[in-house]
Amino acid sequence: MKLLFRLLFVVFISLSFQSCLVNRCKRPQITGYIYDAETKQPIENCKVGETLTQSNGSFSLKEKRYRQFTFFGFEAPTLSVNEPIQKEGYEPQNIQFMQPFGGGMKKGALHHADTIYIKKNILKTN
């Protein structure tokens, strides 16, 4: 009887802790377009985060998630995203946004950054 009680106790505790492991959003999927601010033309091979833009200027960053041990009733953490935009000959920019409780976003969350215009670097000579 003691063995059965111990076994049931271990199973109960194991299941209780399993429910405390939650899946959090580190970054939703981010999509958008990168265009030249002057010519209004799409920019190909512009680095956005860890990806490159296509010939039409489009990009898509995959969603990133992580697992966190928490207790029932705790709030989801704030989601803060800062992804660099870099292209040789252009001024660097960032995609930045913040959402309170954004870490609690469901799997498959999407943020559409729309069209981002970047300016060419102007080199100054003396």
C-alpha cells in the first residue's frame, strides 16, 4: 500500500510540474518589404535579421519560441523585438516593436511590418 501511495504521489507531482512548462513567443513571424527611399524600388539581398530580401524586396523572418517553467497565474513577459536592416550603401535601420504580454502570443503569431523605406548613405568628402 505504501508503494502504491508513493507511486501515485510521484505521478501526481510529475504531472503538476509538466503543466508549469509553457511555450513562450520570443519573436513572432515578421513579414514585409524593403524599398529604396529615393527610387521607391524594391531592394534585393538586403539583410533583415538573419534573412535576405527577395527580388521584389519581400522578407519573412521565422517565428522563434522558447519554453519556460512558470506557475499558474503568472503573466506572460513583455515581448521586445529589435531586428537590424542592413545593406551596403544604405543607412542601417531596425524593425522595433514592443508588446506587453507578447510572450504569451499563440504559436503562429504574425507581425506584418508593411513597407520599409531605407535611405542611401551620403559620403561626405573634405
